Amino acid sequence: MQAALTDTRVVVINGPRQSGKSTLVGLLARERSAEWRNLDSDVQRNAAVADPTGFVESDGLMVIDEIQRVPELLLAIKQQVDSDPRPGRYLLTGSARVLGLRALPDTLPGRTETVELWPFSQGEVDGTADGFVDAVFREGPELRHTSELSRTGYAERIVRGGFPEAVARTAPERRSRFLDSYVGDLITRDVSLLSEIERPREMRALLGLLAGRSAQLLVANTLANDLRLSARSVHRYLALLEEVFLVKRIPAWSRHVSARAIGTPKLAFVDSGVAADLLDVDVRSLLRPGGPIGPLLEGFVLAELARQLSWSSRRVELSHYRTKDGVEVDAVLEDRRGGVVGIEVKASSTVRAEDFRGLRHLADRIGDDLIAGLVLYTGTETLPFGGRMRAMPVSALWQLS
């Protein structure tokens, strides 16, 4: 962040509410004696609307919190940085994808650096390195990891999620109360700010349905039929949920190695605790026979991988692979050199050879471009399954440096 302010005129910190954006920029603001503007304040918001140019005038660094509440300010900021191109002029935070807002009067190409701040990763909660992505591309199948975490431990992490407030609340009922309020406030405040939602209950119903389909293919027409809504409304609601960082689409892998590959994205919740709360599941119900630990664990892994891609040294894209025949790989990581790591996620504490079916299919099609094929599972050891195939504990995601 400090480096970005040193050589960029405008730094934008994007991310969900309650992920720690204001805390982070508050520390930077105090270090640099910055002016602070908070657009959650009615008085400051009214001033920004009345006089955008005067509101953003500053000789030093200015912090503007929740910029999406008055997106017209971005045009005034553009005028300021064009007339005075010194770096470190503005530090903006947003709880929506600010530069993608439909009502935005102008963007700031070439003038901004955007940093996405997610809820805590598991490594941030534990104080560990979160270096899996770089490590697996560096070491491939030579990577090794052992774990002491049990299936119960993984279930506890899924239910807890990563919002700082949820992590701090050790009592499950207090955590659920926070998550319920969080989702409710987000729908009634932030989503309504972005677009007029006539029936918020429809949005809440859609969220509940999406939680039950965590890490599954995102087929809007099927959702529309289940909710008795138009497909247009569902597409609109999904876009809004992405803009406020509740859900994330995982695109289909697009190298076209197979004519039978499908192009439908998957859905993952940005925070697994929100998904678990929407389903009203606790650790015990998650672990019962027939409980949803499988899809929630896969969604949890996808979100942890997405977090790491925001800071890993290796520039990597996250996608999934599935054919019309039902052969699939839960996560495909591909770097810009064409190297690929395939990942399957299993909630079982044991792994069988058939669990590598999709990964072997992928290996047959891309050959030496496959760096490693991994089944992440809830067991304790890294085990070889021939060639570049390995079974590895899920905790490798946040315990490898």
C-alpha cells in the first residue's frame, strides 16, 4: 500500500464492508497526516454532492471512505490529478466495485491502482504465510505438507469465515447475529444504493438458493425458474451481489483443449461464514451424514485461492473445468506462461485413485503444461498417486510459505 501511494496518483481499496478497509486506511492517514472524508456521514455526503470540486481540494493526501456513495466525485478527482499529477494524492475506499459502477461519469484510466481487500484469509487469522500459490508453481509435485487439522477443524473454519468481527466472536449465536445483520444491511443499504430493488425479499431468497449451490455451476435460468422470477431479474441481482462482494463467479477455463468443455461459470461466496449462516448450519450439522460440508469446503477453498491471487508474486488466473460428459476439475490455476495447476477438493479424510479422474483427463490434454494435479482433502499427509498427482491436506493453502 505504501508503495502504491509512492508512485500512483489515486489508490482505490475495494472490498466488502467490515473487511477492515477503514481500519487500514486510518493507519495510513495518521502516518501521513491525511485529510479524512467519510461519505457514510450525511453532512459530508451532502457537501460532496453540493460542491464536488471543493470537496476534493487538498494539498496533501486525502482519504475518501465509501466513495461509491457519491461516484460523481471521481470526475472532480480526475480534474485534480490531471492538473497536479503528483503521486499519493488520493486514497479511496469502496464497498462496491467502484470503477465498474454503471452510473459513473468518468473513470480514471492510467491514474489509479486498485487493491482488493477481502475478509481475513486463514493465514491472516493464524498469523501464517498464505504462500500456497507461489509455492505450488515453484515446486510442483515436489511440494510436501503435513497437517494436524481434523474435519471438525475445517468445519469450524468454514462456519467462522473471515470477517474480523465474526472471527472475534467466539460464541456461535453471536457470530450468527452479526452475519444476519451484515447480509440484511448490505441488501437494504448498499444494494439499494447501486440499483432500485423493488422487492428485497427476492434478493434474500436468491442468496439462500445460492448458498445451497455453493461451488456449483451458475445457471441463471434454473435459478429464475426456482424463484419464479424473470431471467433478466436474476442476472441483474447476481451482478449486484458481485458488485458488493457477496459472491464471486469462477469462470470456466478457456484454453479450448476440448470441444466438449462447457463455458458456464461456478459460484463461490466471498466468505464461507455467510454461506453457512444463510443455510443455518453449524459445525455439528455440517459434519452429519448428508451435510453440506462438501460444497461449502470447495467454496471455501476457491475463496482462499482467490484471496491469494491478490498478493501472490506469480500472476495467475483462477477458473474451473467441466466437460459435457461431467468430467471436472474444481479449480484450474494458470499462469501467464501457460503452466497449469489442477485442484480437486474432497471433504473426505481419505483419497482414492478415482478422485484423480478429472486431473488425469486434464493431464492427457495439456501434457507437460500441467505442473501438478492435486486433490486437497481433510487428511493429514501428502501422498503420491503417480506422475505429477498428489493428495495434500487442505491446510497447505495457508500453512505453506
